[in-house]
Amino acid sequence: MSGSGEIQDFADRLRGLRERSNRSYEALARRAGCSSSALHRYCSGAGVPSEWSVVERFAKACGATREELLELQQAWSRAYAARDLLRSPARDGAAAKDGTAARDDAPARDDAAARDDAAARDGEQGDESRSDPSDASAASAAKTRLPLAGVGGRWSWLLRFASGIAVLSAILWAFDATQPRTKVSSPAEPAVSGSGQRVGVNLLSEHCPVVMAYGEKDACVVELQRLLNRAGAGLEVDGDFGPLTRMRVEVFQIRAGLRNTGLVDEETKRALYAGKARLTTWPRERVVRRIHEVFAEDPDRAVAVANCQSNLDPLHVEVNPSGIRNWGLFQIYGGYTLAELGGTPERALDPEWNIQAAHRLWAKTRDFRAWQCGRAVMPYSPSPG
């Protein structure tokens, strides 16, 4: 599927959910946390949201099932990647020049969107039970709010004075919130305790996405990293679902007997809380010593190749553009090479098996041409200190 095809597939899924919900773009946009014009662009394939949380809120407002959320998350990931691939420097430059015009046009929607909204709005009349209480209160507040424009003289001054008091109260409240105790934050931002430690939230709670994925940055990732570290991952708990966190998720899934997708679904979350697998492996010193023993013919270059391929990390997992993984210390290709060596992903993550398998590959030509780093590296020498 081409890049534009990935984006259109994602847009078709959004449009199908919206039509099924029989809600207007305005109503769904309020629940998704974006403008109605932006939501229409997403549904028409003219844009892709940068945050999964927007898509998730929209889908839940449309009544999406857990399975639909999982499929939609995968479709969004593909569309998001395709969007970046389709961008060009020339297009980005033109967009920067036309930024003001684009902002002016953003509130506008085409006639089809207006007709859809009108039809959906007719279906929403008298159906207050489907609206969130927060929407009703917001609408009530909007009706009763007094604009400062048009209120002159003494009343305008009094309103400004009252606004100043409100701002001052907010500042004092914010200062009080900085005092030593755990601050409550939104799911999109990791909380920090009074001692400076990041605080996570239960992965199975409503505050976390049904499926967590690479690129997420929030308190849910803090909890994910904490659970992985409990299994022996040795991660920095920074709330960032980056490459190393994704690698450790895949290794945990393999060792727990789950499908290694790198996505943290409900089954993976429950396995993490149950402690279904361990992520312990050899330390760096033992890895270097064992490679020297097995590759006695060219030990320093063998260590250099492994260091270049995986940073001497036995649990290193890289994903090729085709989706096939490279595994372990010597990044053994997970396609025909792993099958030829009689291995599995789980065996390839065993440093002893990986080193021995790499030596068998090396012995065919007695050089390292089979590895991407094979011709580029110099013999390995540990850094001082």
C-alpha cells in the first residue's frame, strides 16, 4: 500500500466510525479535543493527527470496540509514518510561506461537512443522555458568559478587577501545588512526586490507551518502564516510549509467550503485572570475554562487529523496513538466516547461542562480510575507565 493509500485507509476508518455514530463533526470534535475543521480533514484524508490520544477520544466517542481501537491504532501508526514520508522540503517550505493563509482558512469547512453536521445535529436533538455532563455545563457557561466588549464605564472596570482577583487566586493555588507532595497530572504528562520521582498510573485504568505504542510520552509510559525494570530491563524511567523501551517490550513478549508486536495491549499489560517473564541477561564484560573465547581466530574484530551491531546488548532487537527483525548480539537476520541456523527469536536472544551461531556464519567465509558493520569496523578496544 502506498503512503497515500495508508492515509486514505485511516481516513476511511474514521469516516466509518463518524457515520455510524450519527453525531456531528462539532459534537465529536469537542470530545476528541480538536476543531471540527481539523476533524473533517482527518476524515477526508487531508491530514493525519500528530497525537494518538486525539484519535482514541474520537473513536471512544463513536462507540468503537476494543478490537476496533487496536486496528485503528495500527492504521494511525501507518498513516502517521506515511505522512512524514510524503512530506518534501519543497512542500514544507511552501507551507511555511503560506502559514498565515492556512490559519485563516482553518475554520472553513466544505459544503459536505456542513451537510453532514446538519444531518447529524438533527439526530442529536432531544438526546441529551448521549452528551457528557461537561459538554452541557460548558454550553451553559458559554450562554451566560458576559463579554467585556460592550460593557463600558464602571462595570467594565469592575469586571477587569474581578478577573485580576481570579488570576491572582490561580497563581496562589499553583504555588501551593508546588509544595512537597505528589502532583496530579493529566495522562498526557507524567506526574512528579515531591521527591522528584516520576509517578505512573495503572496501565489497565481508563487513563491509559487501550494499546500503547512507540512515541508515546506520558505517565502510562512511566508505569510501563517501571514494570519492565521490575523484570530486569534496566531502563531509564523518563516516560518516553523510545527505541530501547520498544526493544524491551518485544523481548518481554517473547519470553512471556506472547506475540512480539512491540505494542503494549491488554494481554501484555496483564503479563507485566503478573511478572510472567524476566529480562536479565549477561553483563557487557561477560559478553566480551565469551566472544574472545569463541572467535579465537579474530577476537578483537568479532567484538568490534558485535559492538557496532548491537552495542554488545544481548537483548537488542532492530526492525527492518520489511518488518523482519534482527536479533541479539550479532543482529542475526530473522528471516532465512535464523531459519538456516535452526534458531528462533527466543534462542537468538540467548547470548551463548547468538555468539555460536555468528561464529558458524563467520566460518563459511572466515570474514565478517555477512554483517553490515563487518567491513567498516576496526578491532575493538574498550574505552579507558
